[in-house]
Amino acid sequence: MKASMKTIAAAAMVAFATPAIAGGVNVYDDGESKLKLEALFYLNTFHQTDDRVTAGNSVKTKTAGLAVDRAYFTAKYYFNNDWMMRLTTDIGHESTLSKQQNVYLKYAYVEGKLAGKAAVLRLGQSHTPWIDYEQGLWKHRYVAKVMSDQYKFDTSADLGLGLKGKVADGMVDYFVTATNGSGYGNGARTAGADYSGRIGIHPIKGLDFDLQYLTGYHGSKTSVTGVAPAAVKSSLTQAMLSYGTKTFRIGGNYLINKDKAEGAGVSTTHGGNASASFKTAVNSDEVKSTGYALWGWAKFDQFGVFGRFENLKNQFTSGGIANATKEKVDRYVVGVEYSPIKNVTFALVGDSTKLKNRGGNITVTDKDTRYGLYSEIKL
């Protein structure tokens, strides 16, 4: 890079003096290498009612207001057409911490083409194979996460090594990773790795069929001399079929997730984590989750509509005996959106989740209802 600091500063001033365009703004470009900046905000104002019903007794907790659900800032530096590096920070709301708005490292990786588009290497803290890909089809992450992310069966970013590519004239694509398993915001090294892979088949334009398999310990495995090993072994299998164009898309997912304790002393909440309460507490305890999602969206000039339905069932097995009562989760999300200008979108949203038989107890039900104005702002 042979530009002076004055040239770079001038380029940055010119870039920020112009309106933002899709994909960020270039603040430096010498014809071969370039630096691009991007930003993405999810600013959501909603009313929420959480209703815990135990043996007919209802306890409701109501909240309302604005939430900065996510604020991402990204810098991408392209060395040339084959190699690049990326840094993305993530500001999110964490209710369990003393300071609830915190900055995390989301992505920090280098990427390079080893054999054109057929083999692209990634090293660092990067996307995992599935979640970001499905979000690109769903297109409404600012309203609702995809199913494997919502119920914590997978993480959207992790530290490790990845290889991705497109072959057969783009009819087949793949992405495989070997990662720490602890996810972003943690970054801990443990005694076991996670392995994940996705393969996509695209026989005709707009038609996409994808498969995922993930196996590992999600950062739970330990190995200490003289101490019995403890871990939870997880496996996730997922399939998705979708079809769409630039103006609409419909899709469906089916997944099976198993979490099994290996070693005494393990006590981890599974089967949907944030919403459910089954725990793998002793050796060989297992939580098996099966679920499906149906979703779709359509655009009409500046307006659009979207919706999704999710169904999840969690079954707990201990000592080889399955609990006869399964947890059952149903979720409905519907919305109408409006984009007054490019890269600014507002949506009126209704979001309802019902968890029955919480922890295998038929007398306990959780209901979470939200409605409000959601927004996505891009640079």
C-alpha cells in the first residue's frame, strides 16, 4: 500500500460524505487492495408479557421499551481478489451482567482462495456453516433468529478453521469447520472440538436443498489428570428446502438434536436452553429435541409481509428410561414491513411462544408474547 496517510484520510472523508450504499462504503481503494466499512443496527421497540402458569396460578411479568438488540460494526480489508481479512464487533444486551450493553468480538478472520471458488480457506473467529446461510434466505434476522440459533443448538460464530466452496458450476456448495465449540463471546479452549458441515444443492435457480451435521461438545469437555472427565456430547442433524426469487421465498426446516452427558457431575440445561429446563445432570442423561419450522416472506415495492411457525419437542431420558412427558414449544411470528428508503426497514411484528410441560411437569406452562415496531438499519 503506497498511499500516504493524507490520501487515506481524504478518501475516508469522501466516502463518508456520500450516501451509504448496500454492502458498506469503501474508504480506501488503490485498484488492488481496498478497505470497506459496514454497520448494521437492530433497533426494536416492543411490549412483552411473560406468563408463567403453575397448576393454574398465573404470574405475569410485563415490560416495554426500546432495545438495541444488535449493533454491528465491520471492517473488511481486501489484499487482492483472492485474500481478505475481516473484523466485526457486536453490541448486544445481556441482562445477566452488571453492565447490560456490552461489546463483543463477533468475527476476526483471514480468508483466502486456495483453488478459486472451489476451495476457500478461513482461519480465526468466523461464521459457522449453517446459521448465517439460513439467515440470508430468511432475511428477517432483525425480527427472529433461525431455529437452530433460537434454541441454542448451534452458535453463529466460533473460533477455528473452515473450508468452503462452490463446485459443479455453482449447483453444489459446501462449508465445513473444526472449531473450539465455545462460541463467540467466550473463546475458551477446551479438551474437545466441534465439527460442523453444510452441503447445499441448487438444481435450478431459486431452489435450494441443504443438509447440516454438527457433532461436538460445545466447549464443555475437560481433561485433567486425576479428575473424571465431564462433558456433554451434542449432535445436530438438519435439513432445509426452500424456493424463491427476488420478491418472495418460502421454506421449511426439520432438525434433530441430541445432548448426552459423558461423566458424572455434568449439569447443563438443554432442549432449547433459554426456554426449557431439562438438564443432563448425571452420566448418560440425554435430551433429544425434534423440531420443524415453516417460514416465508414476500416483497411488494416498498412493502412486505413475512411469517414463520416453529414446533419443538424435547424428551428427557435418564438411566435408560424416557420421561413420558415431553416439553412442547410452539412459536408464531408475523409481520408487515415498510422500507421508506434503501437500507432502512421498519416492521410491525407479533411474536408468540408457548412452552407446555416445562421440565416435564404438565402443570407448568410458559407464554411469551411480544408486539411492537422493529427496525433494521444498514450501512
